[in-house]
Amino acid sequence: MLLLMEYTMKPHISKAEMVEAMGVWEEHGEGPGELVAHWQRLEGNGGVKVLQTDDPEAVYRYNLNFTPFLTMKLTSVINVDSAVPQIMDYLS
């Protein structure tokens, strides 16, 4: 399963809380699954990760570590090459 994770720092987070969040990240790393890509948004308040996993519960458990600091949105996605044949079949 491919997951797209969009994350944003919670509003009004202090510098000390950001330091704490980075400590959590240093302790836990990128988390479970295979990291496909990880980008930081240029405004500096979040980013986007794509990961491959067969264990969404492990991803959920990992993400709980960051709930004091981040707002997260996870979406299951598929490659467009896999989606187009299904769309075309639906349209026929």
C-alpha cells in the first residue's frame, strides 16, 4: 500500500516545542515502511512523505509520537499507471 502523508506543524508551536519534535524525529527516524520520497514545503511549516507499507497499524503507531506537534493527513494512493486502465474500463 502506498500512503501519501501531508503534515503541518501545529499553529503557534514554540521554538522549544520544535526542538522537542526534532528530538522525537531523531529518536524514531522516518518510521516504518519503505520511504519513497520526503519533501519539505518551502514555507517551512511541514512537508509531504510517500511511503510503501504493508503495515498501516505500524504507521499509525509511529504517527502517534508526533500528534503533539503535527497535524497529519494520510491518503492511500495508487500509481497513475495502475489507475488509468481502471478508469478506462469504468468509462467503457
